[in-house]
Amino acid sequence: MILRLAPLLFLAGCGLQPLYSGGSTGTVAQALAGVEVAPIPGRNGWLVQNALKDRVAAVREGAPLYRLVVELDDKIEGFGVRRDDAITRERRTLRARYRLTEAGSGAVLLDATAGSDVGIDVVRSEYATIAAENTALERLAQEVADQIVARIALYAKRAQ
């Protein structure tokens, strides 16, 4: 029994605190609820914007406290090549540069990047390849949104 409690006592002594302590009334949750996500152009922008809104959405009355502006770079590169020069593998990369600004003053609070990539097998069916590329984009949008929200949450926790 004592061996099971030893790691917990060690963690308690190091000052480790949960990021989302306080639940929906905590500092981080309130900061995320005050974020307005600016429109992001393109299909990839629509996916990232919706993923961000899903993560920061909360019932909040009044004007937003922060504005999040995101610029995306989406690339597909072929890197697996057969003898007949046909591509057999692709890499889809989604990178985001984002800025969190104070809504009232426009002061930049956070200027950072997020990104991820995924491999895609290119098969003989063009439909299957396009479907795989679209699925990859959906996964990448979720991953990039997770990274952005985690970084904003960390900023909010440190700024308290």
C-alpha cells in the first residue's frame, strides 16, 4: 500500500498542478471560453476553425476577451516512387501560424505555430486516394486544433 502512495507523495511535493483545475469556472476554462476564432479561408480552414470552436466553445455572455487568428499552410508531397515513376506514398502536412490577441487593445499575447503530418498510401483507385487525402486532412485539422488549444491553455495558466 505504501509503495502505491509513494509516487503520489512525490508528485504532490513537486508543485505539479492540473491545467484545467477548477473545472468550467477555472482560469483556463474561462480564458478559453473568451476566445473568438476568426474565419479561416478554404476547406482546411473550415475544418480547423470548427475544431477550434468545438474546443473553446462555452456559454459566455458579452464580448469576447481574445481573438484567435490562424493562417494555414497545407501541402501534399509524393515521396514513394516505383520504377515506372508512379508515386506510391504521399505526405500531407498541415501547419498553422496563429496569433492570440487581446480583443480590446489588439495586443498580441501569443504568436506561435502548430503542425502535424500524416502518410498516405497511393492506390490504383483515384477515388480511394482522394478519400484518404480528405480523411488525413480531417485528422490533421483535429491535431492542429488540439495543439493550438493546449498552447492557449498553457498561456492562460501561466498568465493567472
